Amino acid sequence: MCGLQRAIDYIEENLCEDLEISKIAARAYLSPFYFQRVFNATTGLTVGEYIRNRRLSLAAEELTKSDVKVIEVALKYGYNSPDSFARAFAKLHEILPSNAREKGAKIKCFAPIVINISLKGGTFMNYKIVEKEAFTVVGKCRRFNAETSYVEIPKFWDEHYENGGGEIIRGVFGVCIDGDGKEFDYLIADLYFPWNKIPEGCVARVIPEGTWAVFSYTGECPEALQTVNTQVWTEWLPSCKEYELAGNYSLEFYISETEGEIWVPVKKK
């Protein structure tokens, strides 16, 4: 997990610069796709939220301790206009930047995150390592931004079933395939068999052969799935000495309404 701390330290050292997710993730030796998942599971924040909050926290400190102009602070922390800076500032601090210098004005301090791993026993994770040949899935595909995907993907599922999509694609799999680190394709999918026609509006994607770490969950979704997903990234991955992540994709396999699996591609260290 020290890799995650290196990435956070890099963010802190470059808060006044243009920060690229690929360069941040490289400090943790992860792809942007996996880094954003690990970061969110560990901190409860997206990378973008963390950077925004840290910049706005430092901006507030500067405004209260100096006579610097608001526009200068806005530009320093990546805002191209006073209006966009004022909106973001007010959303976090609940006051306008121009009011930050007033006597008794209250601002919020968002401190840098320090990763402190405390290993605790007593947590069981049901998982297995399996080898699987390449296979193809077919389904409805939509591109999502990593910053908003946790909110938007459930809406995608609701829309799929409300519009009768379940009669064509049952949704046995939820498939994440990395695009460029900032966006990724997500498929509501079933297994594809070559003798079948690809339904209109659907696409097929080949999942390469390889080794998978398969984690089981039982309980009501999405809570049960999200709980195990968080454990994968915050407990299993940091403590695993034999395997590391491989491939910029992952799968959710839905066995029933209360039972399923999370598949993560891995390779020997």
C-alpha cells in the first residue's frame, strides 16, 4: 500500500500543476483503471474529489492569511474563471471566497490523506484462483467516467430492465473494460455463442484467457457486492504476496439476486 501513499504524495507536491491520472497512478505501479478503484475503495473518495478538496482547502487558507486577489488564487488552483471557483468554493466551505476574510468566517480544512494500514484478523474472504480460457460476452455497452460511474452505472441497469432489455440480455455479467484511465466501457452482458446473432444495439467483447481471483459474496445487492469489492482492494490486494493485478478489466458475475462473484484478473508476482 506504500505505492498508494507515493501517489498521494505526488498529488500533494503538484496541486498547483495539471495533474494527469496516468502519472499519478504510475507512482503506485498501477494502471489508471485499477488505481482509481483502489483509491476509491481505500479513501471513500474519487481521485478528482480528493484533488478538488485539497486545492479548495489550500485556497481558503491563502485567502484568510493574505491579501492576494481571489482571481489569483482561482488561477493558481486550476480554475479559469472567478465564477467557477466561487461555485466550487461555496460548495465546500459554504461561503463565497470574498467572504473568507471576514471576521469569524468559518472555512473547512481538508487535510492530506496519510495511509496507515492496520492489519486485523478475523475477516474471512471466500475466493479461489482459477485458470480460464478466453471467452466472449455480448451485451449493452456504455462508456462511463470514472468519477461518476458509481452513481451512473446503477441507473444504466435500471434503464436496461425498464426498457425491456432483460428479455434480450439477462445481465449475467457486469463487465468493466478500461478505456484511457479516465473513462471505461461497461457492459450489461451474457455469454456469447458464435452460432447466435448479436442483438441489435449490442456489442461483443472477447475476454482474454488467463488467471482470475474469484471472490464470492452473499446478500442483498448492491450492499453485499460493494462490501466484498471494498475488501478486495483494501484487504486482499495489499496483503497478497503471490499475485498482482493483470489486465485492465474485471467482471461481476450474478448467480442470483443474493449471490454472485467478483472476478479480478491476476498474475504471479
